[in-house]
Amino acid sequence: MSSDDFGEFYSQIRAARLPPLAALRCFEAAARLESFSRAADALHLTHGAISRAVRLIEDDLGVALFERRSRRVFLTEAGRKLAAAVREGFGLMENAVREIREVSQTPALVVSCEPTLLMRWLIPRLPDFQARRPDVAVHLVAGGGPVSLGRGIDLAIRRDDFPRPDGTCAVPLFPERIGPVCRVDKVLAFFDEAEVGGSLRLRNDAVPLHTKTRPNAWETWAKTANCPAPEQRGQSFEHFYISLQAAIAGIGVAIGPWQLVRDDIDNGILSAPLGFVEDGSRYHLLSPSAIGEQEPSAALRDWLLAASI
């Protein structure tokens, strides 16, 4: 048994039935060129194919679309009406397809980012940008130090610890804030309360974690925070990311930039007993020239600024 709603829906589908799209394309060409032969040439079909397509539509509509006189064809009133509608319809479809293709074929923004910042800060936040701007594709590349913008790299996120080429546009994102971090359940093993004031201080036997990519991290922090540097030699790792993972594992205490450890601190994995201090450096979004407000890069820039807070 069919419901009344289904019957009404089905009747609407039948009422809106159109001739085949391929036949309408043949008709449109014949109407525009006023010739079945020229329409056949334009569509790379035979004269007979065009004639059959037009006849199919005429039989379907029950009216003649062309007057055929001595090898020439002329649109009837019904033919002119249908030709105008079909021409407009094909035009609308072609414009829509062109616009969709232009959006879908827009190349992705290639963004180079320092590896640890990429893994621990940018990638976890990128789904938010993708949800907000699904029309802007982003391709991430890990890289540090000087970068050649405009040669396969559209934008770069870098700390200002190296000279930039003349003409490079730099948008400040956030200052670098650093501090000793360790696993939450290791705070009492690596820090003692100071004799005066009750604040914590790094124990002499705490294991400092070093990295070859930032070999002076502890010295920079000690000077900036006006605190003594660790006395122990500690352990050294090949990359900054690994030193932070070692801190998460409870091996020792690493110097952690705020943006790189903020998620672990919020999640109760890491602790920063002595807080964070600005070390004088800053991260920037680099581009080969000023970013236009209508460019996809502007959307990413604005999102990065909001995500950096």
C-alpha cells in the first residue's frame, strides 16, 4: 500500500520529467547553428544522430521544434521557447561547473613549520581551521631555519633566531616563553621548596634534559629567569621533540616552550613548577610579500593569530 504522501511525491517527479540531456545538447546546437549538419560537426556526431535526437524531443513533447524546408531548418515558436530555456540552463550548469572546478583545483597552501611546533602545536589545532575554512587546503611541511619562500613554500612559521631575506613579510604570532617542565608525579623528585618564601627550586640532583637543536636552552632560561643553571650534566637528545618526550616519560626536566607543552599541562601530564618567562625571541608567520585580505593565506593568518592566544 502506498501512502498519499508518496503518491504526491511520485507524481511531482513524473511532472518534472525532462528529455534526455544528450538529446537537449543536440537540439541546442541545431537551434544555435540553424543546421543539423553544422550541429553534427560541432558535436562530432552524424547528421542522423542530431536528427534522431531532435525527433526524440519532438515526440516526447508532442510538438514540432523545427520547420524543415529544402535541407534547411527553422525554429518554430515552441522551438524558440525551448532553445532559450535550454541555452540558459546549459549556461547556468557550465558556470556552476566552472566555479566548482576553480575551487577544487585551487592549490593547497604549502606551509613550512618547525618540526616540534608542527607536531605539538599546529597539527592538534589544524582540524579547527579545516572545519572553519574547508575551502582552504593546507599542506604541511616540517622544516627549520632559513626558508626559500615562493619556491614551493607559500608560508613558513619560524622563530626569529636567524636573519630573514630582504622583502620577507613577517607577521608576529607569539613570544617564546620557556620554563622547566617535568612529569606531574615527578615534581617532588626534581624540585625542592626554597628556604625563604616557600617557592620551588630545581634540586641539585635533578636530571636536566638537553637537545642538540637547542643546546643553550638551559643557559638561556637561567639567565632570563635569574635562576642558577643545573649542576648536573644530565642527558642529551638529538631533537627538541625527544627531550620533551623524555620529560613526559619521567626521565628528567626539560626546558619547555609554553606553546609546545601547554596541551600536556592542561591535560595534567606535565607540570611547570617555576612557570614561564619570555626569552626575547618570537615566532612569526613568514610570507614572500604582504598577504592580501582576499587571499587564502589571510584566512590561515587570522586563524593562527587567534590560536596563538
